[in-house]
Amino acid sequence: MGTNGDGSVPGRGIIVAPLKAHPDRIILGDRTFFLRDGATCNYLPGTPLEVAYTEPDGRRDVDRITPVQHGR
């Protein structure tokens, strides 16, 4: 795993929430996550998703997007 410019390790996390999508980012709950290198999110708005992300320098960059089964 890389480091931030100051040598610290970037934060990582997982969030599960319904989707709001934009061309360069997705919004889950009240948090914005940025898609990397022209990646797209192919899920419909409102789809419950689990998003794994890395947070270098305060920007949440998406590592993985997975749909969540109902009842989970």
C-alpha cells in the first residue's frame, strides 16, 4: 500500500448505502467517493452498494463496488 505525501498510510474503509451516481463520482449516504482513471459505476441509482475505498489526503477513491443483497 502506498503512502500519503507526508509518509502516512492513507485511510481505508467500507461503506454500505443506496447509490446516487455522477460521471466521475458516486454518493453513498452523505459521503462522496471518486471513481479512478475513467472507471464507471454501472449500477442504477438507489441500488444498495458496498464500496471499499482508500482515502489518500482526504479524498475517498473507490477500490471496489459490490451490490448488497437485500436482508444483509
